Amino acid sequence: MRILFLGDIVGRPGRDAVVAGLFRLRRELEVDVVLANGENASGGLGITVKAASQLLACGVDVITSGNHIFKHREIQVYFESTDRLLRPANYPPGTPGAGLGVYGLDGKPPFAVINLLGRTYMNSLDCPFRTADELIGRIPGDVPVRLLDFHAEATSEKKALAYYLDGRLSALCGTHTHVQTGDAQILPHGMAYITDLGMSGPIRSAIGMDPQAVIRRYLTGMPQRFVLSKGPVELQGAVIDIDAQTGKAVQIQAWRHACQE
């Protein structure tokens, strides 16, 4: 089973690139499932119903998210109509949406997706380690392919959770920093891992935003209105091959695709 997992889609540039090219990329890469973090898909912050619908219609099978998922209030109601958009599972009980989904799409082997939020330098939510324990226990035993998006700031927290869950998941992919890391690997007990998938958006930018506005903020210490950067767009993420019978990862490769202007 081959998975393409896209890093944080940033704004309209990133979203348009996914919409325009994903069907072709699915064929070329021969992937069975596409996951994408939609945390920043609308204006670079949060995701709207329109953006989520576009991504699901263009070939993304499941959208994960993070700390900005509730930026747009309309998304709260949208959770009632789809199980293909996830929010971090360690939000408190009663929060709209779910952080675990089990899917069977187009005759492919079933797979589970978990979405969690880190706590280091982030919102203070329930423990992602204990939440992961509870959610893994809820996945049916006949669903060995299990994927996790850990939306977190600290590399140490991502690495620690990865070793904690190695052998219980097929893959753990970090998101949030928008900078793709060079440590794609398979851990000792068969789980694929990468600290951060990177960003699907404008590459001549400060993590998606116009660099000049970010520079002014650092030089002056004053608030600035950040706007999305323009120019070339790149899709980033990872391609992961998983044994659908055992749930063990066979290989993981960091992946980048330059989009035509």
C-alpha cells in the first residue's frame, strides 16, 4: 500500500497546486491513498468549508489539521457532514470533530488515521502520548495500516512520541514547522518516521508568508500584517510504502515536486 502524505498546504497557492496536479501525481506515483495537512489551506491560517471540499474533491482522501483548525467558525458544522477532515484528537471532550478515522476507500485495504497536537510551545491540551494509547486501542484489529499526523513544534517531542509508538503504527509524520526534514527513516520495530513533511506552498517565503513582512517584524518588534508570498510553488511531503498485511513500513522517502508557474 503506497501513501502520499503532503505537508501543510499553505493558502491559495498551495491549494491551487494540489487541485491542479494531484490526479496526475496519483497516477505517476501509483499511490493508493493521499493524506494532506490542511491546517493553513485558507489564507495561510485555518481551513474553510470551501477549501476542504476542494481538496477532498481533487484526490485528497483524508485531511488532517492542527492548532488553527477552528480559525474559521464554519468548520465546526462541517465536521457533522464528513469524517474525512480530522482535528487533533487531544482537544477536550465535546470539541467538534474527531481525531481518529478508519477508512475503506475504492476497494483498497482499510487504514486508520490519527491526528494529534503537540504541547511543547503549543496550546495546552491533553497528553498526546496517553491520547495515542487510547486511540490505538480503538482501532479494529483487522486494520493494520495505521498512520499518525503529529502537529507539533518541538523536534524532541516528535522523536519521543515516535519511539513510544514504534511497533504500534505504520507511520508517524510530523507537521507544523513547514520545513521538510532530512530524517525519513524506518524505526527498529517497523514504523516509518519523518520529523516534518514540509510545506506545500510558495517556496520563496518565510514558511509561506512574504519574507519582507516577517523581516519587518523581527527588525522592529512590532506587529505586521502577514500576506502569502508569491512566486514558485512546491509540493512537499513523503511517499510511504506499507505492507498492508502486517502494517509494517517497507520504505519512506521525503518527496518534493516543483509546480510549473
